[in-house]
Amino acid sequence: MMKPLAAIRQFCLACQGSSRKAVLSCADSACALWCLRAAPEDLREADGERQALRAIRRQCLDCAGGRAEVRVCAAKDACLLWSYRFGVFPRTYKAVRKRFFAPRLLRLLA
């Protein structure tokens, strides 16, 4: 699985017809991914990945139209950002989901 910044770069390339020049000269500054389309090396740290995940979340909200629509997004095979649509790493989402839906002990008052 590719990292969020790599997914953003690939998404931008797909959006601009596989042209790196078109990605660099993209005029759509309203796009949530615009500032990260050619992210410098210093964004590869933890803070840069957090920025990338937040940008992907904003892009998915814009694309799908809302939180509920992002949750049921069916573009799994078609979208490079699909794995990060919740704004977290897939492994984090799986761990939280597992914890949330895990059986809980019922405590009765004695």
C-alpha cells in the first residue's frame, strides 16, 4: 500500500492525464489536494503525513458530498485515495473499528 503523499501524487497525475507538467501547473487552487500535489521532501515527516491525510479526507468529503456518502463510497477499485478516505491510516481505522465493535463485559450492580 502506498503512503498518503504518494497516493495524492498518483491521484493528481490521473486527474491531469498523466502529465507531470499539468500537475505542476494545475490552476484548481480550490482542490483540497492542490497544495500537496508536488509536496517537497520535508513533508515526509509525521506532520506531513497528517496534513496529507487531512487533505485526502477533505477531498473525499468534497467528492462524495458528505460523511455518510464517504462511509459507503463504492469507488474502492477506481480511486487511489479510497483507503485513506476516513483521514487516518487503514490500519488505524481497522484497530478503532475492532475496538468499537468488540464485545463488552456487562457489569451488574451487586
